[in-house]
Amino acid sequence: MTTINFSNELSELIHGENVLNDLPLSKLIEKSLTRKEGMLTSQGALSVETGKYTGRSPKDKYIVDEESVRDDINWGSVNQPISKDIFSSLYKKVIDYLKDKNELFVTRGYAGADPAYRLPIKVVNEYAWHNVFARQLFIRATEEELKDHNAEFSIVYAPDFKADPEVDGTKSETFIITSFEERIVLIGGTEYAGEIKKSVFSVMNYLLPKKGVLSMHCSANVGEEGDTALFFGLSGTGKTTLSADPNRHLIGDDEHGWSNNGVFNIEGGCYAKCVNLSYEKEPQIWNAIRFGTVLENVYVDEKTGKPDYNNTELTENTRAAYPIENIPNTLSPSMAGHPSTIIFLTADAFGVLPPISKLTKEQAMYHFLSGYTSKLAGTERGITEPEATFSTCFGSPFLPLDASVYAEMLGEKILEHDVNVFLVNTGWSGGPYGVGSRMKLPYTRAMIQAALLGELDGVQTTKDPFFGLYIPTQCPGVPDEVLQPKQTWNDPKAYDKKAKELAAKFQENFTKFENVSQEIKNAGPKVLATESAE
């Protein structure tokens, strides 16, 4: 096979006459409209549709099997290997394809707000609106910084280039391929812009731990006294809502690094879900959607230009991408000190986890590795059983390294900085989904405030018999009986049965973590899996 000089090929591409470098935002949006890639809403946001793909394509995501990373990568269904020959061939085809385009768009910026750890990146786009997305989601370089900007990773994105699986060695027309040796992410066959954001996050999840920095899929904020808090949680747990506290400064919404200097945001923007968005429930996100925001797959009335966030005919995964500065009370630059509090959020539809519990270091590592929440299955005609969902480190699709690497780093930092860790259940109380009710938001806010202010530090606790969690007997602003989940159920035996059922699911999920210590394994539920059917 012919040897390819990747950097030369890319350099030749981005210095072509058809390339528009670092266009101002207004010009990029103007280009998007001229090219009929989207339309402006009544609020001035750029509304686009992504066609066939309205979400990520995890089965089409690969890492090039290269000698320098081969022994580091946790190969499997998340990190699928692909040969350098296949990557080289596709790369050459994509570069040749892009050279023939009338216009290409390049933007330069950074991943990582801390200058000591930031990654200079370059994003090459076939579509103007994808360049708007990249400009808003990553940290924007100043005019001065652009003079000396040397990208250490490049994202080359050609959505209209479709792979031929029989010829190109892919599973479908879509491909998201990362080469750590060539420092390139190659994306094609999909218009979904989230692939750009998550590819860079995956890259940082490989590079940062090598520098002793824990990369995390979480929100972060900081109080007036400099007390930093991290919020981990999967979709539907309230991570965005609860971290956006008017009395605290938002560091970032989704991706962070924790170094010896403290916490820093990896991104320069937010990629918020906006299904059923309303001003009453989430005024900050509502007001953030204005000129410069990209609305993805949101139904917009062509006559009035008004978005209908309740309309899910395109997808339920509707999104808004906007710079973090659009949210009031954000911290600039997006860096703060070491966390004093970590909150793990879960929406337990089984209704058995405590509303709040304090975790030991080993329990924190166990629940970090578990990454539990509930997915609500069912139809409009009735309610079915909830489905337990586990996502390792609250971000399993984006972890190139073995999960134990991230968990051990978290445990070390919790110990070093004496961090309080809490598990907060924003799900159901008084019974499972369909019987009980969702935990009241004012109660959850009160519990989190008490945790952040240290008001639970001296409170007596009881130990949960199934999960081993330490439950405060009192919390300001919350009735005592609400804190003990079993006391909120009408049928104590039904509670025991459901608790054993969930405990068994935790145990079954944790069998995949062979590399963790026995202390961490022992920090999980003590109920035997055979008891779950009793």
C-alpha cells in the first residue's frame, strides 16, 4: 500500500483556495443560510436538521490499532480497532473528496481551559453550520492566540462522503475514526454534530490521564467562598438543572479535567437537550438560545420561525449548542480549585435508593464505576418495569482506557483533598415508577445545598441494609421520613423485594470489573443475587 504523509495531505487541503479560515461567527452563519443549510428562528438561533442520523453512531466508532497505543486501549465494543491500512485509504479518499468542494470551513481553538493542559485543535468542515457548532462548543482562540496556534489534533469532517463497507472495511456508510499517532479524527457519513464534540472528549480521556489529570463527564460549579462541586449523572438525572445554581458560578456543563491545579472545563460551550424545554422549568437554557446558537433537529414553524420544543417528530434527541457565556453567572476563565464536594446523581425508578446518602471512598469508586440510573420503558397505553442502566464512570462510550484507571485516579484525589461524596436519588419515592412519585425538586435542592454547605457533616446516619449506604437522619428543609426510603412505602415487604432486585442488578453489572481491588468490590450491595427472586 502507498504510504501517506498525513500532515502534508492535510496541510495541502487547508491551504487550498476553497478554504475559509476562522471566519467570524456572523459570516459563518451567513454562509450557512446562503448555502441553505438551515434557517433562523424568531430568537435568531440557527436551526438545522441532521437527516438520517439524529444521534451518535457508536457501532461506527473506531480507534486505529497502532503500536504506540495498542497496549493502552481498552479494546471492545466501545473502542473498536481498525487497521491503519483501512484508515489510510479512507483518509486519502476523504481528503480528495474535500479538495473538490467549492468551500471548506476551518476553525481553530482549544479543548481545556487550563493553559497547562489545553489541547490546540483544528476542525475542518464540509458544512458551514458544523463550523459554527465547533466554534461555539470548543474554547475560542483570541486573535493573539491564533498567531501562534499550532493544532495538535485535527478533526476532519465530511458528512456527505459515504463509505462503502465492502470496499472500505467499515460496518456502514458512517465512520468516526481516531488515530492517536497521526493526531486525526476522521468523520464521515453522518451529519450529527455531536460526533465532533464527543470525539474530542474521547481524545482528552486518553491524553489527560497520561498527564496525571482525571478527565470527567460531569458538571461543575463553585461558590463565593471558592468551594468547588462536581455533579455526575446520566441523562434525566437533573445534572444540568441542579448544577445551574443562581447562588454559585457555573464552571461547565458536561466535561471537565481535575489536575493538581484544580478543576477546569474542557469545553467552551454547552450542548443542551431541549426536548420539552420551557421558560418556566429551565429559564437559563431558554434564554441562552439566541443568535449564535445552533438548534439541532428542533421543529420550527416555517411561517413564524418559532421552535416547538414539545414536537419530537424528528427525534427526542433535540439539542441546542451555545457558548457557555450565554448562561448567566458563569466563571471566566472556566477554572476553579479542588472540589470539596462530589454529587453522584441517579434517577432510581425502582424507588429504593435513599434520597441522599454519604459515601466512603470505596463506595464512591464503586458507584463511579457503576454509573447507575433508570431508563423508563413503556408505552402510552400503560407502564412497564423500569430498566436499570449502567454507564461506567458516567460516560462509558467515551473512555479509551480501562475504567479502573479513572476510578483509581478519582479515589486518590478524594483521599488527597478530603472530598465529601454523596449519592443523590432524584428518582422515585414511596414506590417504584407507576406507584410512587418523583422526588420533589425543592427537597433535592435542599439536600444538595445542605451537602455543599457542610450541614450534613455532623448529622447522625443509619446504614442501609441492602446497599450499605449511610443515610442522614435529618436534613434542613426535608421531612425526616422522606430520607428513609422504606418508610415512604406502604408495603415494607414490597420494598425489600424491589431493593433486593436492584441490588442484584448492581452485583451482576459489577462482575465485569475484574481489575479493581477487593475493597471496592466489597463496597457494593451485600445482598446475594439469589435473594433477588425471594
